[in-house]
Amino acid sequence: MMLRTAAARLGARLRAALGRSANSTPRSTLTRPQQRLLGALLRGDTLKSHRYLDGNKEYRLHPLGGGSSPVAARDVSRLEDEGLLLSNHKFPAATLFLSPRGRKAAAATVPAVGAAQDDSAITASR
């Protein structure tokens, strides 16, 4: 039994190592809010960067059902730096979306796209 478990772990590690490019981000390095944000985008929510004339910028997640909630800028910046998010660079509200790598990372971190999850950890208080 222990041998089978060890073999399964080794197989999973080998598959992960072979399937990961040099630039890819292992999902273990992403925080829970970052993983949830990727999952929300995979489910169809929209992430927008709202820029104001006074220079302020805020990120807001717009679920399909309406409304919006703030998102921590550090999480968005990290996902952009890792190449998981792309932007259309529109002013005053740019839309951010999953890159091909972001889509892969989201699919790997979200157990089931249709599963109900608590997305309250995505949002940040201002």
C-alpha cells in the first residue's frame, strides 16, 4: 500500500515537472486569493482596472450576475508579472483577461469550474 502511494506521488511529480515550462508558475506559489481570482475569470467574471484622472487606479471584479467588488492590486500585479493576465490597455477602464498560461494555471487550480466557491477572499478592503 505504501509503495503504491509513493509511486503515485512520484508519478504526479514527474508529470508536473515534464508539463511545466521554464517560465510557468507552479500553482503552489500562487496565494489563495490569486487562485480564486484566476478561477473567477475562468468562470466568466470580468476584471477591470479603473484609472482616474487624479492618477488613482483600482481593480474591480465584475461577476456575471452583476455588481462589482474591489481586488487587491498586489494580486493583480503578481498575476500580470507572471504572465497569467493580459490587458487591453483601454482608458479609463482596461479589461484584464487570462493569457493562455493563465488559463492553464486557472484550470489547474480550480478543482471544478462549476463548483460553488466563496470568492470573498478575492476582494480587498479599501
